[in-house]
Amino acid sequence: MRIPRSVAVVGASHGEGGSYYGSRMMSNLVTAGPKATLYPVNPRLAGTEIFGHLAYASLTDLPEVPDLVIVTTPIKTVVPILREAGGLGVPISVVISNHQGEESARRAFDAAIAEVAAATGMRIIGPNSMGVLHGHASLSATFSSGAHGGGIRPGNVAALGQSGAVIAYLLAEFQHRTLGYSWLISTGNEVAASTEELLDELIEDDDTQVVLLFVEGVSDGARFRQAALRARRAGKAIVMLKVGLSESGMRAVQSHTGRIAGTKAVYDAVAAESGIIDVSTYQEFFDATVALSQQAIERSALPHNRRAVVLTTSGGAGTYTADRLSELGWTLPELRPEIASAVEAICGQEGVHNPVDITGAFGDPSRLGRILTELAADETVDAFFIATGAGGQLGEAVAQSLVDARPKVPQEVYVGWVGMSDGVRAKLDAAGLPPFGDPARAAFAADVSARFRSFPQAAADELLAKLTAGVPPQTATTEPQWQTAADAMAELQRNGIGGGSGVTDTLDPEEAVGLAEQIGYPAVVKIDSPSLNHKSDAGGVILDLRDEAAVRAAVKGFAELAATHGFERPRAVVQRMVRGVEVLVGLKRDPAFGLLLVAGLGGTAAELYADAIGTVSTVLPTTRTQLDAMLSRHQTLDTLLAGYRGAPPADREALLDLLESLSTWAVTREGAVHEADLNPVVVNEHGAFVVDARILAS
């Protein structure tokens, strides 16, 4: 987005007796010392000065068309002011005002704002925004108390927040750190300017290298996916804190913004494919940002293999740090002999290993820095961790030795310093040595950098090319209906998915025998009916039938079962019996992102497996590379497919063929697929076979 050279605040007022928001907005703008020209607008105060700036009666009266208009006026005046701004050619307006009336009135208000944006081409952020800030322009167009007393520090971090409270948190957290902002935008209710639209703009911003997203929900999932992939291609990092994942959280999002929160699975899938760093807490939000801004971005072109050396002044702290790193998949290589000798000479100890324990190092404050410099000679190490604590009066001297060593160390360096003083923290932070009060936080931050630097860029570029090529929109031509297993499997087979099944027109034993003869023995026979969901529970599945007599008897038994329970339109499904790894493959439709492909452990215990072990997902359309990566993320399934405890490896490529064909069919099918359940898909050394399926489609 273009940095505004002129800003008009409509509803600006004095501190006493005026509008709270208009007064705080002007106060923060003026105190920050902006490079932009400020224009207070208030018809009651026209001709007077507000915070030292001449006030005007309207936007039309200003000596120039402002680049940015901030609206803080009562609700009834907002839309007319926006129409005036749009008519003048103002490029961006931010609406602070928030409608708190009845839902019908709020909807009409939102619709009117969206109409102005569409008619004039003006970008309108809000309503219910806390404002926008820009560090490099000393612009603090917000009423937040976090910006009071001065502007925000300039830097390479941008933030988009659908919650004003999160914006206030970020202001407070970064205020006394060397980290700084390019843009900080409170998106409010996103009536006319969405997170995904603004994210697109930030990717093109030269001052921005890291984007923080506080997401309650998105409206255009396809645009969000493409924006995230473009950010990754541009070498920019995204950190996302997604809320509204629980049932109560989803209701809160709907109440707060009117947006659909979406499931955790869909956001996990988008993060995996695009390299978004997804976090769960405010602390992780901050720690990830520190690692990316101060460490990862400048080293993004270098390889990363999660190799660490821990330098500690306490054996326990070193072990604690090593444990945390090990849990995250890092290795601690042995020191090269010449490096170990150099370290031993400095610390006066023999038999130095990794972690490097130099208990008593505070007796010589320069020792840590000197040792760190020697360790840096091993270029195969990706990061160094300083695990220490307290330090008393010597703490700042020790910190200074690390600061002095930093320019000589090309690798990443993280400091986990328990009980550090404010002076130590400030000294380390100013030198780009991220200080954390717990070594576990340092390990988490370093792993964020590892995830960013080791991300498979080629796979993301391949996916972006596919998404930008365009996907034909699907339309629901009729109300969605559940297909029976027989109908679902027949449709899948017509599209080359699954194979190896036959269906009788009725419960005719002779027709079933004929199908079994074609398909081959041993056979499985199942009853099929729109009245029946779980065939196994009803005794509707007969396994391992070795001859025609067994098939004939099974179908006769189904006829009796159907008559007893009054099953509608009963038929028999005949299949070749197969054994192997049972996989759950499903399709679900997300309101914002569209179709989601899900995989996990299958069979009769699929729901139990999903709760205990979890499933993996990818948003469609996708690529074969992404499907393979999805399977790899499910460690249990990945292990079983590779051949567990002497079992032959399953045909992974056949499973990928099936998933790829299913994805293509689901995205291009005439009439939308809403949901599908292929459970199980049996994968063995001979192929991948759909054993049972249900499809909800229109």
C-alpha cells in the first residue's frame, strides 16, 4: 500500500469535551511526529486549531485530496462521509466507528459501506477498526493507548489483525524492542477490505519481510491460499495465530465479525502447503516473529539441517535445552577435534562435548563470547544456543562479550537466559541476539526459523502455478443427496477411481454369483440400501467367500435381512476380497476454502483413530507433490505404508494415483461434491482399492 502523504481525521476534536476517538486519534498522530500533513475535519470546530492543526468543515474544503481519511464520527454520518471521500478520489478510508444496533441495521450499514467501496473504487478498512500505523512514516492513525507518547519503531514486520486487542498487544510487546513495524493494520469487520486483499498488498511492500496475521476467518479462501504462496515465493514469512477453532470459539467469531471461522484442519492444510508458521499463543506469536525478523530472513538462501551446538554455564540448563531441541528434531553433532581443543584451551577444561558445559564461566565475563567465536568455525552448524541464567552484577559484562562476538558468527544465535535483568535483555536485543527467558522458547523460535529456511519452495511454486491457471467454478444444480455405496462406487469406477466391484440390480443370488466369477475369489458381498449407513453393524457384510455356494447363501441371507428391516431398494455389492493397510479418504467442503481432502487410518475404527491419532488434509485443487507431503505428515500411516513389522510395503504410488484422480474428479465434476467418505481404501503391494464409499453431491 502507498504510504499516505496527507491524512484527514473526520471527527477530530480537542481532548476535553470532544469525541474520545477523534481526540485520541489526533493526539497519537501529532505525538508520533508524522511525515504526512494532518487535516482535522469537524464542522463545529472549523477555523480553530486542533492539536496545533487548522480544522476544516468538510473533506471538500481541504486544500488537497488526502491520501488517507480516518472516520471517527457517529454511525449516521459515516456513509455520507465515505461517499464524499470516494467522490473526491480518496484512495483509502478507515472507519473507526462501529454500529452496535440491531442486526438488521448493522447489516444495512455494512452493505452501504460495501456499496460505496464498489462504486468508487476506494479501499475502506473497517468498520470497527482500531486504525492503521506505519513505522517508517511515523504514522500512528489509531486511538490505541499503546501508541500514546510516540510512534511505532520502524522495521520489517507488518501485522493484520481482525481483533483490536491483538493490535494493542503487538504495540505494547514491540514498543521496547528493536523489532519494528512497516504496517500495522486493524482490519475491523472487513466489510469491504478483507485480510486476504490486504495481505496481497503487503506482499508487494518493499519494507515488509514478515507478516503477522491474527485470523478469525477469511471470506475468500482461494485468494488467501494464493497470497500465502506468493509471499513464500517472494521470500517473505507469514506467522498466523488462528482463533475460533473450538465450538465455542466458532460461535464467538460468528458473533464478533459475522465470518465463518473454518476448521483447524483447513488452516493446518493451508499452512503446510504455503509455509505459514502457525502458532497457538501470543507468546509463540512474538517469539516466532523475533526469530524470523532477526535471524531467518537474512539467511533464507542458506541451507538448514537443524544442527545445533549448545553453550551453557549449567549442566542442567544445557541438558534441558538439548532435550527441547531433540523433541523438535534437531541433532547436536560432536565438536570437530580442532574446535574442541580451542574451546578447552579457553575454558581450562578437558573432554569438552556438545552441549559445551563451562560452569563457572561468569568468573571471566569474556569467556562465553570467545568460545562462541571458536565454535562458529564449524560451518555445518545452523544455530548456537546460549543456555544460562542470572549472573548478578557480571551479567551485563557476559552479555557484552556475546554482543562483541556476534559479528564474527555467521550462524543464528539464540539466548535462553533464565532470570535475565532488563539491562542484559536490552543489550542482547539491540545486537540482534534474541533473548528468551526460557531456553525452551529459544528452541521453539529457532525451529520456526528452521521451518522457514528448509521449506520446499519448488513444491509451493508448482501449486501456485496450478492455482493461478484457474479452476472452473462448481455450481449446486440440485439439493445435495447422499448416494448409496453402490452408486458412489459406480461413479468412482467410471472415473477410474478404485475399481474391482460389481452391483446387482436386485438381491438376485445368481446375478451375484456371476459377478463373483468375473471379479474372482475370495469375494466379499455386501448389502446396499439407502436405508443403511453402517452395513457391518447390521450384519450386511460377509467376508472371505470362496465359492459360488457361499456367495449364493450370503445373498439369500441379505434378502431375509432386507425383508425383516424393510430396507429400501436393496442390492448386493460384490468385490474381490483384499487385505492391506486400511486408509480413510474423505472430502469435505469448507465455506471459504472449498473442498478439503482428508486422509487417516481407516476401517471400522476410523472415528476412534481420528480422535486418537488425527488425520491430515490438503485443500483442493492440489498437486501430487502436495498429496505425497500430506501422507508423510501422518507418521503412523506413513509407517504402515512403508511396511510395518515385516509386512510388505504398500503401493504408495497407487494410493497417490487414487488421491490424484479423486481430487481431479471432485474439483471438475458437474454438480458440486459436498462430502465423500471412502472408508476403507485398502492399499497393498498390488494397488489401492476402494472397499466402501458414500458421496454427498448435487
